Amino acid sequence: WYQRRVHGEKHFNSELGFSNVFGFLIEPFLVEYAASPLPPESIAELNKLCREHKVPILADETRTGLYRGGDVILSSKIGLHPDCVMFGTGLGTGLAALGSVGFNNATYPKPQKFVFNAFITVTLNYSTWANCGLGCTVGATVLETLSTNSEEIKSKSNAYENIFKSSFEGKYQDVIENYYVNGLLSSITFRTGAVQSLLNLFQSKYEGEIIPPVNAILVAYLFHRHNIFAQPAHLNHNAILIQPSYLLTESDIQSIITGLELLCKELSTNADAIIAALP
């Protein structure tokens, strides 16, 4: 539709030396699965194949970009070389609905040509975000703040990543299946047996009630017992996501680690304590 409406039968990729394949879309970290990125050798092969076949790499960094992974984009840390990057959630900081697209200058020397055409054709006809002065102001302020404080953010990201690794590497293996951390982006996937025991206790206490996914119970426990804000992975009910603020302090890092460690210990030996901490 886009090709026909904006450029007739001529695909803009051909003007830039690409094939007629629109692109290879990849999410560097599957947030909703809490799944680790592709291994380095797979990423290297992806870069190679896309270059050989002249297919642009499109990285969806709406949940991982803007220093969540310790750098402007997570792709750069895992060896992925995207031609186009999509940003989202972090730009609006919860105050405005906002998204943006970034282009590799080496790939797209003049992206405004087709971006402007797409904007006129699509955005003015149908968009809930068009002409949003607040959104643009918030987004510009966020980018300026991140740029100004980038070194401090990287330092905090590295500190969080290193402490997280040292706290969970090879530990709590009776309850943890795997964990992932890169910058401020972290997750823990628990073993089915460990969380099933908790779920059984919850079901016996709230018999007849609607039972939430077990990771929602874990997230509620962390919030009410330790004041830690985490998220359930929507497509992996054994996993939780922890993405602390850029503004975290050393004390905040220690509080997060302490709360997660206590959760692991109670899952292992005293799941009743988790239920008791819920409102």
C-alpha cells in the first residue's frame, strides 16, 4: 500500500541501492518474552546476509533504546548494524504519546525525501499523534537531557549491570532458570517448578477468584514488600522485567538487588511469605 500510494510502482529502496524487500525487522531484545538477544555469531550472519542481499535492517528499539541498554541503542552493544531504528516509550516519559524513527546517515543520506512523502500521505490522513506540540516538546527535552547526561547514565548503567551479574551469576539456581542484564535492561526467568508452588498456594487462598499470571504475583510482591517497580513479561509468565530509572542511586541499586535476592530465597524456602506480603 505504501509503495503504491507514495511512489507508484517504484520502491524508494531501489533509489538507495536496496532490493525491493522493505526490510528485515528485528527487536534486539524480545522484551515481552524476556528472551536474550541472538548470539553474536547469529547477529554477524544476519548483518552479512542483509548486506549481501541489499536488505535494510530495521531495529525496533521502542523498549530498549535511549540508554535502557546502556547506550543510545542496544543494537550497537550486541553487534547489530541497523539502517533504521525506531524509538518510542522512553521519548514521551509517560507524559505524551510519542515515537520517532532514526536513520543511519551512511545508508540514507537524504531520508527526508521519502519520510516527508510518507508523513503527508499517512500522518495527515490518520494519526492520533499528529501535530502534538506537547509530545514534540517532551521528546526534544528528553533527547537533550539524555545527551547532556550520557556519560553519567552510562556509568550508572554499567554499575547496575555489574552488580546484577555478580549477585545472580551461578546463584539461586533452584529457582532461577536464567537471567539477562544489559545496562538498565534486566530480567529474570524463574523455573516452572518454583513458581508453580507459589501459584498453588495462591489458588488455595483465593479459591474461586480470578487467578492472575504468576509473574503478576511476583511483581505485586516486589512492589508492596520492597517498593520495587517491575513488570510481568506478557508472553512468558515465568519472567519479570526490571528497568530502573536513569536517576537511580547506589542505594537504589542495592535496594533492587536486595529485594530480588529475598524474592529468590522466599520462592525457594518460604513461598507463604510472598502471599502474606500482598495486600
